[in-house]
Amino acid sequence: MNKPVTIADFIAHLQRFAPAVPCVCHIWIADDFEDVAPELTPDEVLATLALADATLDADTSLSWYFLRHCADTVLARREEDV
């Protein structure tokens, strides 16, 4: 992922399809990290979203557990940088 995906980006992507096309999606936004990992800084939230985007495995899903794992990975980097 070269840049964070925004709601506007997602809307633009969806507008390529007719409104009646069936689909399923799961959207996580930065505010969700207040519940997942409130200790993340705003930059770390973006890094966690980027890591989730880069490592998502459709077999395991984009779940609370997966996002917490991504957050823990980013937090571990914080510890390494100290």
C-alpha cells in the first residue's frame, strides 16, 4: 500500500459497480483503534492499517484478533526504536 486508503477512495472504487450488484465487505476505520489498541498514536494507527492491508489473508479474515496482532507488531517496533 503506497498511501492510506480513505473512505473517498473506497467510495470511488465502489462507484465502478451498479448499485444493485451484490457484495460483502468489512470496513475498519482509524477510529476503530480506540477499541482495538487505544495506546497507538495516530501515525501508528496508519502503520497498523497499512500492515493489515499488506498482510491480510482472506482465509483468516480481517478480524479484531488480526487487527490487534497488527497493532502489537507496530507497538513492538516502537519498543525497538527506543
